[in-house]
Amino acid sequence: MNESINDRVRKLNDKIANLAVGAGFNSDSINLVAVSKKQPVHKIIEAQNAGIKNFGENKVQEFLDKYEIPEIKTGWHFVGHLQTNKVKYILNKVKLIHSVDSVHLAEKISQISVAKEITTDFLLQVNTSHEDSKFGFNENQLMEDINDISLLKNIRVKGLMTMAPFTDKIEIISKSFAALKKIYEKIDRMNLEKFQMQYLSMGMSSDFEIAIKEGSNMLRIGTSIFGPRN
């Protein structure tokens, strides 16, 4: 018998709560983003009815299609690689962009936010796994660019995001997540203008237990909520 989305969400919330207590913080401080890419609308509505308040998409057109559906009343996050020519389509529609991976992209978000007279919240993506297949700043590059980002108008940097290395070795994944936490704390101590370090977005269905132990307070979960993708 297949588990319902409601059952999966309940089990996931229980597991997150137990892990949070083990890591020494309140489970209410962990933000859950259900990654709904390629999921049909009825499953998103099921997850919403099960208590999920935030959904994440990684393709602009798919996000825009779902954004127009009135039954989905949610806080949308954009979690995928964002091209500069697509920025204008999602600003003022998403609650948080997780994947700002260059100064050029941050500048484009700032430029359009100024034109729209809005302020846009985003995370900086850092490639702590050092894999060529992943987007994101490396630490040295980020520290070189950080002052320029802090001068941009109509933006708020709300924290950092990373993706775990492509491995099943717990110690390698832990090292990658711990590296992001260290960078997060370093930037937080700098007290930069436009930086309101609030979120450490790391951990997906396969590695969120490790991420919580390493200090994550924002999880991007797909399979553990929706089940295996067809």
C-alpha cells in the first residue's frame, strides 16, 4: 500500500523534530521547502493540505504555470539555476531565491528590483563540494565579491545555500555542509549592509539528517514528501 502525502509529511515532520532536538535547537526554527518540480498540481495541493507552506521550483516556466493556479496558496521559492534573462519573470512572485551564484546575477536582480520598486530576498549559492557540475561561488571568490554585493540596491541577502557532493559517504557530505556553516558565520560577523544572515539552506531528501546535524535551518525536500518521481 502506497503512503499518502499526508503520512509522508507527518513522518518527515516527526523526524525533523527529533533531529533538531538532538542537534540542540527548536524544530520550529527549521524551514521546510517542498521541492515540487515536475509534480502534478493535485500532489502540490495534497501537500498543502498536509500543512506544507512553502514550495520550491527550479524551472521558470514551470513555476509561472503553477503560480497562476488559484488553489495553490503558498510561499514560492526558486531553487534552481537562474539565468539573468529570466530574472524579470519571477521577481515579486517568489518569496526567496536560493541560487544566486554570481555578482552578475545579483546585479541583475538589483537592477530589476529598483525598476519595479521592490526589495528582493535571496541566498548566495556556494559550491562547497568543489564539483564542476555544480553552480555557486567558491569561498575565495565570494569573499572577494561580497563588498560589491553589499552595495547593491533593493536586495537583501538572507543567507547561504549549497548542494551536497555527489557521494554516499557521510563524512564527505558532512564536511561540505560544515564548510558552508563556517562561511555563514564568517559573513555574519562582518555585519555587512544588505546582509541579514537568517537561512542556511542545505539538505535534501537523501542528506537532510546530516544537514540538520551540521546546522541547517532550511531543507529542500522533494522525494520524502511526494515519493519517487516517475
